[in-house]
Amino acid sequence: MAAAGSSDAPEPPDFGILKRLARDQLIYLLEQLPGKKDLFIEADLMSPLDRIASVSILKQHEVDKLYKVESRPVLNTSDQFCFLVRPRIKTMRYIADIVNADKMSGRSRKYKIIFSPQKFYACEMVLEEEGVFGDVTCDEWSFYLLPLDEDIISMELPEFFRDYFLEGDHRWINSISRALQLLNSLYGPFGKAYGIGRCAKMSYELWQDLEKESEGDSQGRKPEIGNVFLMDRDMDYVTTLCSQVVYEGLVDDTFRIKCGSVDFGPEVTSSDKSIKVLLNAQDKVFNQIRNEHFSSVFGFLSLKSRNLQAQYDRRRGMDIKQMKNFVSQELKGLKQEHRLLSLHIGACESIMKKKTKQDFQEMIKAEHSLLEGFDIRESTSFIEEHIDRQVSPIESLRLMCLLSITENGLIPKDYRSLKTQYLQSYGPEHLLTFHNLKRIGLLTEQSAGETLTAVESRVSKLVTDRAAGKITDAFNSLARKSNFRAISKKLGLIPQVDGEYDLKMPRDMAYVFSGAYIPLSCKIIEHVLERRSWSGLEEVVRLLNSNESVISGTASSTMWGKWAGMGGLRAGGIHSALPHPDSTAEDNPAWEAQRMVLAVFLGGCTFSEIAALRFLGKERGFKFIFLTTAITNSARMMEAMIEAKA
Amino acid sequence: EDLLCIQEDGTVLIYNLFCEFKRHFSMGNEVLQNHVLEAKVFHTEYGTGVAILTGAHRFSLATNIDDLKLRRMPEVPGLQKPPSCWAVLSQDRVTIVLLAVGQDLYLLDNTSCSVVTPPGMSPSAGSYLRMAVSFNYRCLALFADSGYIWMGLTSLKEKLCEFNCSIRSAPKQMVWCMRPRSRQRAVVMAWDRQLMGVGNSTEGIHGEHRFVLDEDSYLVPELDGVRILSRTSHEFLHEIPEASQEIFKIASMAPGALLLEAQKEYEKESQKADEYLREIKDQKLLPEAVSQCIEAAGYEHEPDTQKSLLRAASFGKCFIDKFPPESFVRMCQDLRVLNAIRDYQIGIPLTFTQYPLQDGAGLLGPSRLVLRRLYPLAIRICEYLRLSKIQGVSRILAHWACYKVRRRLGKDKSDEEVAHAINQKLGDTPGISYSEIAARAYDCGRTELAIKLLEYEPRSGEQVPLLLKMKRSKLALSKAIESGDTDLAGWAPLPVPTCPHSPVAPQFCKHQERETLKDLYNQDDNHQELGNFHVHSSYSEKRIEGRVGALQNAVDEYYKAKNDFAAKATEDQIKLLRLQRHLQEDFDKPYLDLSLHDTVSNLILDGHHKRAEQLYREFKIPDKRYWWLKLSALANRGDWEEMEKFSKSKKSPIGYLVRVSL
């Protein structure tokens, strides 16, 4: 370790322990109900569960049959039912129906509900209302964190985005705080914490309260992760709305990566069945291309296949002993690699086919001009045509949102006409979807606010920054604005390049969007980590409307300095004086931990952001660990907003 | 440590140490009718139990008075008069009754009654007068009217010994006197003025030992001996432990005895000390001598004797290189605590054997003190034993606070002052739960005090449930919101009508009761949400009329909300719905729920160009869209003729290149 240069990122800690903890607790809970039992699993818990415990482990603990929640059990003879569910009211109804049906038919069974990751009181109330509260026992499976990869941990709570940002539901904040507490106790104590956004702040404060309550004995332990950065998704919608062009992001956009694995259909596998592939650092081929821009993936893959062929070819001219060695040691690995390689080539071809069909290039061009802010009219008519031709409801919606958010809202005429067009194309029920999008600030109408900006900029020249900040806040309460253009200029999110942007040897994080745009979220993280404080970002924070997270929060914890916008934040840690990079030995574990950053995305994070930060880490000698409520992309975000016709 | 009083009608009254009435319960109807003839209180691993012999010569049992479950034992056949003696046994978690009627022994369990004979019983024993069961339910002693005593195991499988004593009359009391893990067992019997010990051991009580009692006495069997209580004295009869025996036996040459002697000589500054010491050292028994002294000190009740033994131990320790100090330190600590609580003002004369058993993790000692409200001593003991704050001091403080709350002495003080006084003492001691204290206050009917106390509770999560229980839903709600944890607020919506402004109420109702949700929006004049609500409910309507009705409501609300766009869009939707129904009737094909685009497109696909044209005009479909739509539909249909006609009718707004690409 000492030999490693300072720019070499440290190895991430072992997150396997999180899985083991979750598995042990689940087994413990299952054993609380001795004897044979049928297990009902919530649909969206199935994939995470698969990563934690195999069916055979469940069988070992006397799980007889497995059912999906929502499916009716047909003539079940088991005496014990166990439900593994998310704390949702709908699911409670389902369970109550089963229990009541049993009661009607005079059957007596034992019922146990295991809530993951925690129980909500509302659920108990529903059970009580349905009159089954006495018939069931409740438990919590505090399965907050699922390590998807060696540097990605997901809470697998996609509903968080809608619940918090749209419905204003704060219940999950508790879960997030507990997740942070768990990580802190296992890999902390975290030295420094930064954050931006209301949810980030609330989670942080609740987490600190939890730490105070528990008074853990984390003192004196060697920390593995030194910094935490919490960020709300609503700080940066733009990045999520862009089409992804790094390989992992493209695979996600095209095939939907679910819980770290993807189903490659027949068109990829070139056979008649689909194959489920785990996508993580274990997949050697994938690991080398996941963060690459799509344009360089093909080249890499063909080089790789040639290398592979060469390795195969070595076997010619081998004597028997060498051959034996080859077969016993290398062949298996080569075969495996070969299989993966052909899968990824298949995936690439399939992506290419789909993207060319949809005039992908044109769409990317429109996106880029939206980001840079020129030819707005042209882009608007592109979107209109997109809607008129019914290309895809999700894509159309995404482009509308991107237009709105980069332009600080649509001008009233476009706002009306695009919406009308959309309703005509995709059905009138989307009226409610538009209402949701307006509420969350993704699709808005330019209002008087536009003229206010002009006034404001004049005012700000006259009075001090602080007063201007207050005035802006007042304006913001009238119309919530994204201020993307101003922020972009301030942070230099659009790289100015002469000639072609070299995607093979990228210079900055913009490569994840073909060199057109540096993800805002990642840029903020870079900025803050570089300065170890928010200084220099005051203006941006104000433009992000997140001053309010300073105002609304009374910094109760004395250990912490001030919240965003003012200064660096320090959680109570063991090192009061941060070792400076050039003053201390590199093998100092504290320094090692200092370079480990836990990036927490509340509301989801995209693979493009992950790739960008991995790139940044490589450049600056940081190692990023990602904690997210769920992996997201533009489609998932739009779907969360769409009002289902129920 | 409660007092149980059993009344004739089967009512059991429970008093605490201060003779304050705690609660009462009844032993059931049968007991009520037949009255109690005799009652026994017993202890098992489940807790304290009560056994009652009723006037009808039947037994009723309750194995745990804290979790009352009455059990009626089966009838004993042919039992006409009360049994001469009986006892409760607990074997393998089952509680049974053993009773003697004349010369017969009966064993009563839950379901049956069986006659038993103890093995090796002398045939001339006669009828049984007394029986005694040992503290741990392992041994049984029977006294028959011939003066014959049988001692054996309660399982009635083995006889330990038998004995004939000269006294024929039944003893007033008969109890076991034994130590845990000792092989030496003895039975003590008391007559009016005489105490007799009977045993079989080779060294201890062997044969018959008589003592004279000066006064009427009462025997209490305990874990390691028998307490003899009389009006003026309190004596403890027990088997002398080996260590004490060795040391204090006359002319004992045991290492411990020599060490004690050596120390005494040393104090006298006599050279004999060296001689004694040498003698022990020669036998290499010094460590043993020290531990003997330490052990023996524990069994002494006189502080002076304890001291001299400990002094001897510490003296001996000096001559050993590596004697582990823990046992000595631990003994000193224990003795200090024991002596403190044996003080006549405290009055808990525990023996050393009982102390660790009572004490568990060093807690029961203090908690018995807490029950006696000796808070300062308890705290000092905790501090002395260096118990962690959460385990020791804070629990005591919490008890004190609860007592303080319960005691109505503070009446002259305001609730504020009491709360303040409690907070001053308790401060932020870890492990204190203010909400528990507040709950106690609320139980005593001091709601205001409870609220004041809750203010000190740092965890909102604990505040909310109690506040709700006290029906302070408003306060609970504001606390829940303050905590930022809406799940807590999830409690609060319960009485939605009472607090409609809860920010979570809408969310909650969204899943629960849609009607309440509507009322809520109505109250707030939230027309936009009301409009959305109606649109939403239109989806669940099966019939077209119902849907149109719901949508019409939505239109009204949208207008009220000044959302012209939404109102207009909804009106269009109604129009479209009606049209679609007509189309469906006319062409007998499903058109409902298609978007406008799809409707027109389907019409063209099916060749209804007129109708399509009509919709195009009625809904003001932009030209561009109409062209796209029509061309692609025609192309799909392969109707090139119509396409040509169409393309010539007007100038294409989308250019001709697109057509080729189609």
C-alpha cells in the first residue's frame, strides 16, 4: 500500500458483511416461526432477496412454498404463512383479505408479517381496521442496504423518489438515517459530511440524533470511509433526463438493469431463450467497458475477441503436458470470458439496432442543443414532431421536461400546445401526469418570474449578496425555477472544446455525455471535495434554491459547523486535524480513509453519474462509494410521475 | 417482596413492603362457596403461586399470581375429612400436590390422583402427621405418629435415611436445613419448647440433636439454612461450611487455621508467626490457606471476625508470588455491601450464599433497596460496585422519579416544580426514559405533569404515543412533525376530522378513505386537487355516464381553480368519450379509452375517412399531426390510392421526403 502513489485510489471496503448481516437476520426471523411455512414475497423484494439468500437457504429454514404477493394462493394447506413485504397499505389489505377469508372458512393458521426495511404505523393501523391485528405477528427485517457491486450500495427503494419529492412523504427519511447509521458503525466513523438539499439535511440530522442516542463505541476504530456527501435528486434533474451514452447506462436504458443483473433477450443471445447476467466488477469483460463511451466499446470488444482467439490459438503446438495444464487452468476462464464477450457484443448490436431506428443521433443533437441553450425553437419543433409521431410516451415526456428545466419553464404558448399534443397522442389521462410534473418542478410554465430575474439581476448589483439571496428566495417562492442556464455558466458545465472531443481519452467528466455536458451533481461534488467546503459555491447554492436548507434547520449538533453554503461540515470523528495530503505518509490509514467518499444520492442515481465519479476518482485519487435509494434513469423517473389509470 | 393475605372467601390481597395495598384477586367461585380451609404460598420458576384447600376437600392452584390461571385439581377419592398434612411440589415444571390421609399418601397432578408409597418405609410407621419439602423441591421428609421419620427424594424413588425419635406428638413445624450442593441433609423440627435436628451425615448432624427453645419460635426454611424467629431474637441455623470448620475446629491444623494463628502472633510481634508460616509453607499449602481464609470470611456475620480472617488472608498473600487478587477484592466488596445491608436500620440479613443468588448481575441487591425506597444507599452501592450507569444508577433514579410522581406529597408544589426537580436530579443520565416516568404520572392522573415531563424526553418517537394516549392529538401531531418522521405522524391521522390540517392526512387518506380525502380538499377549497380527485375516480367508474359525470365535476372544479387548460382538456376528454361510444356502437369495434390520435388512426385504418375528417376538424388536430397520422395509417393499410388522393388535396406541411421514408 505504501508503494502506491497518492493518485491511486484506495480499495473499497468489503461490503459483503452487509449481505451476511441481512441474511442472518432473515434466517433468525424465519426461525421465529418454527415448522413448515409458506413464504409470500413482495414482487419488488424478490430480486434483492435473490442476492441475499438463495431458495435453498430458505428451504433449509423450512420454507415450503414460495408465492408472490398479489397472487391468490390456491387451496393452500400450509398451517403457517409468512409474508415478506414492503410497508405498503395495499399489501396490508391483501394480507388482511387472506386472513379474513381464512376466518370465514374456519381455517386457523399462523400469520407472520416481516416488514422490510421497517414497519410503518399506518400499516398496523390498517391491520387493526381490518380486524386482523390480533391474528398476525409483525417483525422487521432491517435490510436497508444491498451491495450491488463493490462500490455501489442500493437501498432498493425506487418509490422513495415519488413518495418524497412528489407526495412530500417523509417516512423514508428514517430508513435513510438508519442506513447511514449502519454504515457509520461498520465503516466509519465518517470524518466529514457534506450535503445539499432538504432531504439530505433532514436525514443527516435524524442520523446524528440516532448516533447520539446510541452512543456507539465507534471511537478509536480505524475508519474506512472518511467523507460523506449527501445530495437530493431534485438538485439535479437535468443529468437524469439526458440519454445515457456510457455502456452501463445504455444497457440500463435499453434493457433495464434490475438489482444488478439484466435479462438479455433472444435478440442478444442469438438463441431462443433469454439469459440473466449479473453485471458487476466480477464480469471481467463488462468491468472494462462499463464506464466507456459507447463509441469506443465496439473497438474494445473486437480487440478483446482477437486477444481471446490468440489465447485459444496458443493451444496449437502444445505438448500433452502443456495441453493438460491449459485445459485444467485456463480453458474454463477463457470459455467464461468468451461467453460474456459474445453476450456483450450481442447487446451492443441490439442497442445499435434500436438506436438507429429511433433517429438516436437526431435526438442526441436536440438534447445537446437544449443543454447548450441554442436553437430552442428547432428543438421545440423536434419534440412536437416526436409527440405527433407517437414515438414513445416516456421519451416525449422526457424531452418536454428537459426543455422545461433547461429553459426555466416553457413559454406559455408552448406549454399549452405541447401538452395538448401530448394528450391527443397518448391519451387524456396524462392530464394528471402533467399536474404531477408541475408540482415536482419538472415541467413548468414560464411566468412573471422571468421578468423578475431581470429585475433581480439589476438589484443584486446594487445590494449585497446576502440581501439579494433573500430577494431571490422570495421570488423563488412564487415560481420554482431551475436556473439551469445560470448554474451551468457558473460551473462551466458545457466544456468549450476546439474541434472534436476525444472520447477515447477524455479530459473531464463530460465524456459521459459525449463531451457535451458535465453532470451537475458530479461537478458540485468535485467542487466541494476539492475545497473541502462550500466556499465559492454560494451563488450556485442560492440558484439551486437550497438556501432554505440552511434557514429551516437549526444546527442542533454542536459537532457540526454550518450547513451547506457556508462552510465545511464536520461530524464528530476521531481526527480533529485532517492529515494534509502532502504532509503525512500515504500509508496512514486516516489519510487512506480521507480519500474514500460515500456519495449518497437521495432519490436515485444514474449509471452516467457513477461513471463520471469513477472517472473523477481515478483522476484525483479518490474512491467513490455510491449509496442510492435506487438506481434510476430518465425512464424510471418519468414512470414514477405517470399517473396510472387505476 | 410482597405480603399475600388469603381470606376465607378465597380473595387474595397483595400488599407491598410498606403495607400499602397493591391489588387483589379471587381464587374462583368454587373457593368462594366452600371457603378456604388451608392455604399455602409457594415459589416456582414461574413465580409465586398459591395453593388452597377448600372446605369441600379439593385443591385449587394458581402457579403464578402475576399471570393468574386457576387450576382445579381432581378429586381425591374417598376423602371425607381434611388431609392430615399436604405439600406442593414442583417437578419438571409441573406443579403437583402431595397429601397424606392417615397412612396413605396421594399424589395429585393435573388430571389424576394416585396412591404412592415411599420406598423403604417402615411398615409400623403409622399415619403421617407432617411433611416437609426442601427449598429446591428435591427432598421430602415425612413424620409419622410413631415418631418415625422418613427422608427421601420427592420423586419417591429413593430413600435417604430413616429415623425414630422419642417424641410421638406432631411437631409444630418441620423444615429442611441444607446447603446447595451439599451432600449433608438434615431436617429440623420444632415443638413448643424444643428444637430437634435430625440427619444422616457423617460429620454434620448425625442422629438426634436437641436444643431448648426459650420462646415460641417460627422456622423459615431458606436456601442454605433455617431462620429461627422468635419475639426477641433472630437466629440462623445452618450447616457450617467446610472452610469455617477447618479454621475454627478445636486444635485444627488446617492451613487456614495456621495462617490465622500466624497472623495473630505476628500482631503480637512474636516469632511464632514465622514458625506457623513456615509450617504451612513447608507443606506448600499457602495459597490454599489464603483462599480458605477468604472463603471463611464470607460466612461470618461479625465484622470483627471477618476482618481478622481477611487480615490473615492479606498477610498470607504477601508471601506468595503470584496470588490472583480478584477473589480477595471481590470478597471485600461483597462483604462491605452485605454488612451495609445487614445493618439493623436497613434490615436485610442476607447470608453470603444468598447474596450472589439474589444479586444476579449485582442488581437485585440494589433493587430490593429500591423497593424499600432506600435510594441513596442503593446509588452508593451501585457506585461502589462500579456498575454501569445505565444498569445501575439510572434505573434507581428512574424508580425514584416514578415514586416521586406517584407520591402525592408534591401536591403543594406545582407540576412545573415537580417536573423541574426531577429533571434536575436526572439530567441527561443515559438510560433514563422520561416517557416512562410520564406514563406513570399519567397513570396517577397527573396529565399536566406528564406533559411537562415529556418535554424533557429527547426522543420524539417516545413522546407521540403517550401524548396520543392522553388524547392530546394536537400536541402529538406537532411533536411528530417536529421530529420530521412522518411515520410518527402516521399515528395522528387517526382522528382525521379533528385535525384536518395535518400535513400527512391527505397522503394517508389517499390510500385509506377516498371520501375523507374529498372532504379534506373541500375544507381547504383546494379545487385543483378536487378536480384531480374527480378525474381519478372517473377511472373506477364502469359506465360511460358515470365517467362523464365524474369528469364534468372535474371540469367545474378546474374552472374554480382557474386552471383553464385542465378544464378544457377534460371537456375534450368528455367529448371524445361520447364520440367513442358512438363509434363503438356504429362500427361494433372497441374505441373506448383510445387516445385521440389512435382513434383517428384506427378510423383511417378501417377506411372510415369521413369520420376521421370529422374528428380532425372537431378537435382542431394540427395539420402536421394529421398528415403524419393519416400517411402512416394509410401506409400501414397499403392504401396507396387514397394516399395519392390525399397528398394532392393539399400541400404537405411536413414535406414529401418523409413520405418516402415511410
